[in-house]
Amino acid sequence: MSSSPAAAEIEKQASSGAPTVRIATFEDYSGIATLYERHGFASRSFEEWASLWIGNPLYNELPEWPIGWLLEDENKTIVGYLGNIPLPYVFRGRQIVAATSRAWVVDSGFRSYSFSLLNRFFRQKSVDLFLNTTVNKNAIRGYQAFRVSRVPVGAWDQSIFWITNYRGFAASVLANKRVPGWKLLSFPVSLGLVAQDSLPRKRVGAHKHGVSLTFVNGFDVRFDIFWEKLLSSNSDILLATRSREVLDWHFRRALAENRAWVVIAEVGAELVAYAIFLRRDNKQLGLDRLRLIDFQSLPDSNEVLRPMLSRALDRCRMESVHMLEIIGLSPERQRVIDDAGRRRRSLPSWLYFYKANDDRLAEALKDPRSWDPSCFDGDASL
């Protein structure tokens, strides 16, 4: 995959024998980070990487939980890695232990052994449900070999998006296509995009009467009260736990770095809905992007999604973010914004797959009514 000298040396060594598979530890961080760099991926700091488990409320209840698995060659060089993150879910009154895989990376000379990492992941007996919400086109065959299923709700191979910085968006698209003179061309192309979006369409939404919308920088007791109400009104739906503690673990760092925005909707003193947006910039394309990660509402409050999106779009424009996108929205929530959706694009692959570890759960999850998926699931926002 890489032509760097380090990668070439790894390729030479690949012919010397099969790698060893073992459980990863926090002490392996340096070798894992080096593996990422060989493949052109930005590595996180140790603190950010370790926080996927340290501070994770469920991980702290599972003392034997493996943080992932490694492929290691005869020189003890890490040539493959797959992360393993525990996530708490609830379904029909039952606490569900879910596992999401993360960062499946293997040096090309050892690709024939890459399935041994996925095999370790799917062989876990203490897991009720396996999830992955970022399965790209290169990994899809590997996951399908383990008989995973597509999540039956939402279009996980499409993106709905709004352009919020036309010049920056046009420059990113033209540069990615290697159009000669793309810097100069970005201005007239951006004017064309503005003209397209000026065609009469229904606005995303204004304030709903009696509902107060506010950006907040953290999660307080209101979110615990909201979670209990959400749980009681959706007892037949598989839900990722959204307690204050879990939300704080999930988004604390991103909020501190202004990479996450949280909008809440209140009626009086009652929290009736929230939306969480997360920066998902593509540095290779020079694209600044915001994504709706999660929208949750109490019964009869779905309509508040429209004014929440309006708030987020206004903030994107103020902060020069190029676009806002939504992936995998449930059909009932999709209908709320259908007449306001600006643009759509197809994604290279279906992103969300799952596998249940027992027959009863597997049968129940075949029913689309058992799902309310979002990018909060799996590893899409970690």
C-alpha cells in the first residue's frame, strides 16, 4: 500500500514466515502508530487513542476485555492491527454488550493473514452484538466472510449534504479532480453552485413555537433524565446507551476542541430533543465537513430536527465550514427534512453491518422496527 523505505523493508521480511497473532496492550501504542504512518493514516496521541478504552464506562466493567489484536513478524514488528471497543446497548429491557472493530490495518506482505484478526474479533464469547459503521470498500469482503448483515434501516450508502462555503467546497472538488488552474476556477464554479441552490426550495426550518434551542458545551443531569424517558418510550428498539456518563466519554475531547457541537431543544425546563454534530474533515481533499452524528427526540418531537439543522448550517457559514452532511437517517426522520435536502451523493460502499451472537437476538434484529440507527453507533464517531 505504501512505497516508503520502511514499508519496502517490511515487504522483504514478509517472506520469512507467518506472523504471530496476539492481544494488543497499551504498551503497543508506538508500534501501532508507526503502522498507521506507513499506510498514510494520521495517528492519534497516546492519550486520545487510549481514551477509547480508558474512561469508557463499559470497558471499566469488563476487566478481561482485549483492546484489540496484533500481527507481529519474527522481528517483533507490528505488521497488522485491529481494535476492539466495547459499547453498551439496551434492547427490550436487556443490557447488550456490543463490540465495534476499529482501524483494521495490515501491511500488504501479510494480507493473507489479515483474516486472523477479524476471526479473533468475531470469536468473542462475551459479546452479544458485533457492529461496524465504517466498513469501506476495501474491507467489505472481509466482513462479509463472517456472515454479517446490513442494518435494515437507513441509506448507509448515501449522503445528504448542504454546501455552506461555496468557494472552499468548489476548490476542494476541483483540486481533488486535479483540474488545471483549479484555484482560479473555484470562483466561477462556486457561483454556479450558488445559482443552483438559489432555486426555490423549502427552507430547512425556523424555530418551532414554544421550543427553545441552545448550543451547549457538555452534558449535565438533563441528559440522564432525557435518556430514561427515551428508553421507556422505545423499549422495543435497540438503542446505544446515551447516559450522561457515556456521552461525556464519547464527546468530551471533541467538545473541548470545538470539533463537536451539541444543540438541545427544551420546552420549559424539559429537554425534548438533542442533536450532536461532529467535524469529519478530509484533510487530503482540503474539505472542511460537519456531520450529524446523532439526533434523539421524545415522542412527537421529530419536527425540531429542522430548526436544529438550520442552527448548525448558520454556524457552519459563520465558521467557514464547507459542508454539512447526514448519513443513515431513519425514514421517519428523513421525511422531516426531505423537502429541504439540497444535494445527495453516493458513497463507495454500504457502511453499517452487524452480527448477533445468539439466534434469538439475530431473529429479532431482522425486523426493521427494532432499529433506530445513527452515526453514534459503532465507531463512526469515535
